[in-house]
Amino acid sequence: MIENVHRLLEDISGRVCRWQNSDQRRRWVATGLLKIEPGLRRLRGYKSLPALRDAMRILMRGNITGEFKKAA
């Protein structure tokens, strides 16, 4: 899924040889995403993404060292 977005963004901004700054890069990415958005399809299970985000936050909250703990 993400590789397709990367490829489409590369098609749009691939010929830029010299970026002036990170703001310019962000503008190009935002413009590219808006341009390719109509051609993207919805992910199956997209309605469950907020629950996944919350579960990941709970798991990472107790993890200070940066290592993942196995869920019991």
C-alpha cells in the first residue's frame, strides 16, 4: 500500500534536484498527495484504525526503553 504512494509521489517530485528547505519538500509532498488522492482506494478495515492507534499508544506508554513488549 505505502509503496504505491511512494511511487506516485516519486513520479510527481522525482525530477527536483535541489530542495531549498524542508518546508518546500513538505509543500511538494502535500501537493502530490492531494493530486493522487482521487486514485487511492480505501483500506479494508479502515474504521478500526483509531482503535489500533489507541492500542499502540497504550502499549508504548509503559515502554520507556523503546523495545516492544509482547502482549500477553
